[in-house]
Amino acid sequence: MSKKDKKNQAEEPTENDQIEPKNEVQTEELHAVLVQLIDLGKEQSRQGLGKPHAQVMEEMKKKYNIT
């Protein structure tokens, strides 16, 4: 396998790749604009807008020629 082929390979995360947050971030610690954007994203998700993660990942793999 060439160096270029290795560079363009992506692996799906495994269960071992799960990240456990050590502590929750309080809303007061976030910038006001970030809080608004998070709230907007949550509302859009509740409305069924957006794309599933798997679909986005497949599109990115095709777009950037990642195997």
C-alpha cells in the first residue's frame, strides 16, 4: 500500500474510542453566541432537520476520496 493510500484511509471509531466527559460544562461558561447556536441545533434536530451522521460521513468520504 502506498503512502498516499494510507493517508486517504479512514477507520470508523470503535467502542474503545468513546470519550467520557470528565465534567459537564455549565452554560454560564460558554460564549452567549455558542449557547444560541447549540439551542438552534437542538431545535432543528427536534424538527427533523439536518442529516444523520452516517450520511454525512459517507458524503465526506466520497467528496475527499477517503476509503
